[in-house]
Amino acid sequence: MEKLKKTERKREVNEEWTNIKHVILEAAKEEIGEQRKERNQDWYDEECQIAMKEKNDARKKCLNKETRKNREKYEEKRKIATKLCRRKKREMWNKKIGEIKNTNIKKNVRKFYKEAKEMSKEYQQQNIIYKDGKGKILTKEKDVLLRWQQYFQLLLEEELQPLKETEKENENTEEFEDIDKPTYVEMIEVISNMKSGKAPGIDNITVELIKNGGPELLQRIFDLLLQIWDQERMPEEWEIGIICPLFKKRRL
């Protein structure tokens, strides 16, 4: 993380965290690189390519000179290509489903969730109807997001209400104790105990990148923690959570 030494330190926690984040992501991109998945690479093989090429050639011939024979030839090639691609894709899905089932039978939970997540990426979810508190259908994305925000706020208020009542009861009976600033050793201990293989947050930074970032990165993160402690303010990005659906066993 030699780039951190050249990066100017910022007094404002949001700006300082942005600098650190950019350096981590740039270093990861240079050292590890990016992996892009090609579309349809699991089932679109050479046989499909040949069928699609024959269909496209027949279509061009039909457009140049539209006769009954050329039209019938194009329709024939189009049906063959469509049928072939559908069969290849169906075989691919059946194979993936079988692999996920075997993973679940073997109780390999991490691999099961990973394969299920990869499979769900290729599935395009149908539109779901959202309604507001009065039963009115919401059509705009902004209104849908606002409704979700209101819904989760309501859930959090119900969960936090007992805690707030307990805090009020103890407010007059207990005095707040002075808490010492976090130490570098404590931070290292927390980072070391963090589990690897977990999904990153909105910043796309995994635990492995921090653990293997070197002493310069760890020191810079610790200095940021002290800034947060003194200013009593966290980076805005740290307050954003990602809500993901969890796969659960279906009860019969």
C-alpha cells in the first residue's frame, strides 16, 4: 500500500475514508484484476454458433431477395436454431440444479449459497406490485423505495422501543462511565477475528483486502478510527446497509 503514503490525509472523516477506499480498490484491481463473465458461455457452444450463423445467412439472403423459397429456408433455419438453443439452455439449467441439490445433500452450506446466488443472477425477476399504507399501487421507483424505507423504519421502531424504555429507566439511576479510546492492538484483534469469505458491503471491500493490506493500511485505518472517535461522526457510507433475501428450506 505504498500509494497511501502519497495520498493526502484529510481532516473530514468522509473524505479520508474515500481516499483510503479508492487506494484499496485500485491496488486490488492492479494485483488481482477483474473477472468478467461472458454471457451464455455455459451453453452457447460451437453447435449453437453454427446454427445461428446459418440462420443469419438465410435471413440476409431473404432480405436481399425475398422469394417463397428463401422465406421457407429462413423459417426452417430459424426454428432449428431456436430449438437447439432452448435445448442447450435447458440442459445447462438442469445440470446446475442437479449440482446445487448434491451440494445441499452434502451439507456444504457455503458452496450451496454461492451456487444459488450465481444461478439467481441469471434469473430476471418479474415485476412485483407494491402498495402504500392505504393500498394504493405504486408505479414509480422513487415511491417504491420510499415505501420500503417507511416499512423498515416501522420494524426498527418496534424492535428498539423496549430498549428505549429500558434506557429511560436507567437514565436517572446509572452514570455514564468514561470509555478509553480504542487502541491499535484492539483494532488488530478485531480485524483478525473477522471471518473471511464474507460478501463485501456497498464499498466492495472484502475482509481479505484489509487483512492483507499491510501495516501502512492498518495504521491509516486506525488513524481514521481516532478521527471518528474525536469527531463523534462516522463516514456516511458506513451507515448504509444492504438487505439480501436468504434461501430457506421449504416446509411441507
